[in-house]
Amino acid sequence: MAQLIGGLGTSHIPAIGGAIHKGLQQDPYWAPFFNGYPPVQQWLAQQKPDVVVMFYNDHGLNFFLDKMPTFAVGAAPQYHNADEGWGIPTLPPFQGEVDLSWQIINHLVDKEFDVTTCQEMLVDHACTLPLKLFWPEGDCPVTVVPVCINTVQFPLPKASRVYAFGKAVGEAIQAWDSSKKVAVVASGGLSHQLEGERAGHINKKFDLQFMESLVSNPEWATQFSVHELVEKTGTQGVELLMWLAMRAALTTAGSGVRKVHSNYHIPISNTATGLIALETVA
Ligand code: DHB
Ligand code: FE
């Protein structure tokens, strides 16, 4: 059976792609952000996962406001990145893991999550930047199963529903008949709001409490409604639902998690940036 080795969470601000392209990692503005990643890169170099299941939200590249699935799973042999208008250079295509995609889709539908299946799918900065942050050198060494959760257009799925969804994805990974090592990644958040009267809204207290809850009390955030999460973390801060899905997937792997590393820095662009790496404990 496949081995679920752990989970990672990271913010995904498009400007990160520009900073990587320009080599600004040690610039004073960027260093507190980028310096969070080497311990996680080292852990990944030791663990050597073969596959990443990526929880993220598409921002209008593959799904636009006219067609917005709540949950969508990629089942393509390759995923192309395309220009989304942020001025970040596009990356070469990412390799899919079609067998695991269908394993996850079949299990989710069996568990009454009626997902959209995507045999062609463009991936935006939210899918590509975590992979570049975790494996900055050379070609991406893992295959990918992109899993989209709508946090862009209301109605959004409830935190408790996202938690159950993540758990079902974890069960599917555990039951996958493969000798491969799998890591789950959450892309998004933490608190931020890009538009309107509260543009620039950041809630450090909530973000840190949320990150801590992922280690010790994973269901903590399911007590909040989506509107409460938006109120606390901003209209885009609700992307932290991805982290909840990631953590829920890990509950299927054993008795708990060990925190490998975390980082929190305010702000990059208008956003509070977070990073976490959790290892499953058998
Ligand atoms: C920013 C953050 C996001 O999550 C995003 O998808 C786009 C932009 C930002 O802070 O600039
Ligand atoms: Fe985003």
C-alpha cells in the first residue's frame, strides 16, 4: 500500500514567482519568507516523496466564475501552467499520477463527494508555487494530483465539509495499491484580503492559533462558519481551508503528527504568509 508520509502547508502569493525569477530570495523584503523553506526542503530530500496531492484553489485560470465546481480533481497525464496575468513566468508542465487520481475520485464519489473530474486542467500559481518553493532546483521530482476546493466564489464549502473531504482523500491515498510515497500539500492563506474596505486585513493571532491547532487539535477550525472565517481572516484568508483538508488527510495515517518545521511572516504583498511541515507518526 502507498505510504502517506506527511503534509505541508504554504502561502502562494503570485509575487513569489517573480521574486524567484529575479533571484531576490535574499533581498531584505523576501529573506524572512524564503528563509523558512530550507528545513522543509531538507526534510523532503530525506523523505523523497514520489507523489504530491495538492489541495489548492484555482483563481480563474482553469475555472472561471461562470463554471465553478466546489470540489474538482485532476486526472490528467500532464498539467500545463499558463499566463494568468500576474507577470510570473510560466513553468514547464507537471507530470500527473493518473492511477492515484482515479483512486481518489472513485473513493470520493463512493463517500458521496460528487467531484468534477478533469482530464485536462491548467494549473495556476496556487498549484505551481508550492512545488517551486519545496523543490527550487531543476525539474519537479514528484508527480502531482491537483485537487481544487472553491474558495473564490460563494457559496463556499463549510470547514467541516472540507475536513471530511480531506479525510476521504487521505483514506483513498492509504488504500492506493502502490509502493509510492505520497505527501499532501495545502496551498493558500493565511489571512489576507485583496479588495474592498478591508483590503490588507491580516489577523496574526488567529493565524498562529490556527497553525498551532493543526498540530494539537486538528478539528479546531471546523467550529467556524465560512462567514466567520472570512470575518476573521479576510475574503482570501479563507484559502486556509486547504490546510484543514491537508491536516484531515493526515488523520488517516496513524496516531498523530510531528511538526517538522513552521514559519510565519507578515506581510508579503497584502498577505500573511505561513509555512508548515507535518510528518505522520505511525
Ligand atoms: C495575493 C495572494 C493570493 O492568495 C493570490 O491568490 C493572489 C494575490 C497577494 O497577496 O498579492
Ligand atoms: Fe490565492
